[in-house]
Amino acid sequence: MAEFNKQLERLEAIVRRLESEELDLDEALKLFEEGVERLRAAREQLAQAELKVKKVLEIESPR
Amino acid sequence: MGSPTPLDLFAAASAEGAWTVGEVTRRARAVIEAGLPPLWIRGEIAGFKAWRSGHWYFSLRDKSAQLRCVMFAKQNFRLPAPADGMQVFVFARPSMYEEKGEFQLTVTELLSTEQGGLWKLAFEKAKAALTKDGLLDPGRKRRLPLFPNRIAVVTSPDGAALRDIQAVIARRWPIAELIVVPAQVQGAKAESSLCSALNRISRLLVDVVVVARGGGSVEDLWAFNSERVARAVAAMPMPVISAVGHETDVTLCDLVADLRAATPSAAAEAATPDRAEVLAQCGVMGQRLGRALRIASRHVVERLDRSGDRLVRGIEHRLERSGALLTAHSARLDALSPLRVLARGYAVARDEEGRILKRVAQLRSGKEFRLRVTDGEVNGRVQ
């Protein structure tokens, strides 16, 4: 699964582009679809996540 | 060491009537230890030397006398080293160091009489060194990541700090992966343990690090005031949040970190966004997305409308022009019409085949013709 921050960054970029540029309907629709998909994935990530805990073994540093 | 024998200073221990050196030092030691119990002594440090073994050797002196002192590593490991000339109190056991025949104090406690004690002095010294290298510069503080993927925690593996941090992150931001790097947070090995834990993390792909420890005495927090640990924190390639001790104890680790949190839980909160807030943010983003699409499609429709208008206007223009031309042409046609000529009173003569008779030669005597006038035709004959 894509990293959450990347997902959200891309979503931001899509929204901003849709908001600020004059696009072909075709292009606008394509961006919109991608945005919806990213939003869905982000929400799913948020809803399903369960904290993973990993323990790294302690290693004495050589002196 | 043997049990002290009853003291008889005039009784020779050997057959020759003389004591051996060892016998004397042993006796002397017994006398000293029996006569001088452990005690607090006040004096000034002189000739301080820390050996590689970790043991400290120094003299304690006043205006008129001095005492040799040793403070073993297992007693001094939590203490910052004192400097010569410092006024101190020591708690020590007087004894005889037999191998050298020296009267010596074995120190178990050492306190500075100066403001804040040894800790304060050592803290200020290390702080000054860090300041000189710019490591406490506020401009060095980095911003924390908004949505961390991997969070590393350096702390005791079985302390309350880790439990608190884990609980907060599980509630707020379970998307993250929590990487626990256990370290000793107090005791003789804490300094190198912390440094090695930080060093390990610096080579991992981690967005933010939390260094945490619950409250404790100044001695307990010592490792977090070590210049070595502070420098290790400063050298981390990613932001570090420090939550060491209670709110009132600010450690060097806290000062060097990118953010200082009052408690381990607060550190975990600072490291993570709240899932509920991010979900709300996602909702807003969805609305913006929908609105943006509507606006984008409206732009397209407007553009279509505009082109339609232009098309219609273009055709109308063309039609208007054609109309004008038509009128002009028909006026010219009209002007040229022979009917108009006839109306002015002229007449056209044609023979029976319809040929126009224009010349006298065509109109011989007796020739029949038809004459076209403005309102009709009549037959005629040349006389």
C-alpha cells in the first residue's frame, strides 16, 4: 500500500490542479477519478490500520 | 586480612625482635580502621586524576594538610568529574593502602558545596560546549513530519514510558509502524547504550524519533545530560522528540532535540496526527474534489457555449452579407432590364422568328414584324 503521506500529497496536488487550471473535460474526469480512488484508499488505510510494533534488538556499541 | 590482633606495640612479631613491613602496615591498617569509622570530610580537591579503569584519585586538602583519596568506578560512575580547586564534601572510609604504605580515604560519596553541586557544574560545562558548536541554535530545530510512516522509540523496553507511547500512537495514528529500540536509560552503561541505539536508528528509514524516559533523580537522568548522548541526538538525520524526566528537569538531550515534550505520552502526541482529524480532513478534500470537478466541467460547458455563440454569430453575419449583396445585384439587374427600357417609351421590333430588327436593311417594304411595347405586343407591316 502506498505510504499515507504520498497518498495525501498526490490528492492535494490533484485537487489544486482541478481547482486552478482549465482542463479538458476528459483530463478533468481522469484526475477526478484518480482523486476519488486515492481518497478511498486513504480512508481505508485510516479505518483499517492497526499499530505494528517492531522491536530492534539492542546491540552494544564497540568501544 | 586477618582478624586484628590485640595491640601490643612493644611486642616484636619476629624472632629477631624486628617487625616486617607487612606486619606494620597490617597493624596500622587495623588501628586506623578500628579508630576512624567512615566519616564526612570537607576539603578542596587537588591533583584529580581519572584512570582508564574508571577509578578516581585525588587529594583532599585544606590550608595545613592533605589526604590521599580514591573513589572507585562503581561509586563514581554516575558522577560528573570534579575539578581541582573545587570545595567538596566526601563520605569516606579511612584506611591504609598497604602496598604503598599510604594513609588513604576510600570515598563513597562526593558532593560539591557550590551552587547546584557537581551536576549543575557538569551540565553547564557540557551545555557551553554544545552552545559553542551551535547545537542549541533554535534555527537547527526541524519540523516534525505531518504523517509519519515509521516512528522509532528509544527507551527502556519494560518501562511505563514505552507503554504510554505505544498506547497513544495506537489510538491516534495506527497507520505508523513503531520501531522500538531498547536502551538502558540509567546506570553505568546507559550512555553508550543510548548512543548505540540512536546510531542504529540513524541508519534506518524512520520519519521521527522519540527518546523517552520516566522521571527520576538527577543521578538517574545522568545519561541524558551526557555530552556524548546530546551530540548523538544532534547528529540524527531525522527529527528527534525528547521526553526525559519530569517537566521540571530539563536535560541536555531535551535542549538538543528538535522538540521537547513534557512526558512520553506528550511526545507520542507530538509525533502523530489524530486519525479522526485526518479523516475529517479527507472529507473536506473529497468536497473540494467534487467542487473542483463541477467547476472544471462548468468551464468546459462555458467554452462550448462560447464557441456555439460564435458559430451562430458567424453564420448570421455571412447571411447578412449575402442578403445585402443580393439586394445590390437585383437592383443592378433591375436597372439593366429591357422592360425598364420599354417602360421609358422605347419599343423592340422582332421578325417572325423572334430576331430583333435593328437595321433599315432588315425592314424592307411589306415586311411583317411584331412590336413589343411596355404593356404588350402588336403586329405591324413596313409600308
